[in-house]
Amino acid sequence: MYRTKTCGELNIKNVNEEVELSGWIQKVRNLGAMVFIDLRDEFGITQIVVNDEKLQEQIREYTTESCIHIKRTSCGKK
């Protein structure tokens, strides 16, 4: 399986849960210390926060509409 949740399915109940998402990059915003990716699938959009320098370097190679798969622990604010 290439994902455990869809982008439209994630919510506050999934905080601290390991999830796998797959989709297309809709937008990338580089704020220096952090990079934000808007990941889109047919069900919705999820914002991915990247603060690891090595991963940020990899992201520079991706363009809008690139397909990616990510496996990480979900976080959020209450």
C-alpha cells in the first residue's frame, strides 16, 4: 500500500500517529529555516513542514505537480 491516509482524511485525531501520504506537490514555500509543501491528492490538501536541511535540499529538485510519497509522524496544534 502506498498510503495509510488520504490528504483529506487527516485531522486532529491523527496527531503523533505515523502516516504515509502520496500525492502531487501543489505549492512549495521556502521560509529559510523551514519549507512548507502543500501536498494534494484527489481527496484534499495537507501541509507538510520540512525542517531537515538534507530534505530541504532534495525538495529544491522537485517542481509543481511532482508526485511524492512521505512517511512521517503527524503533528498538529490543539
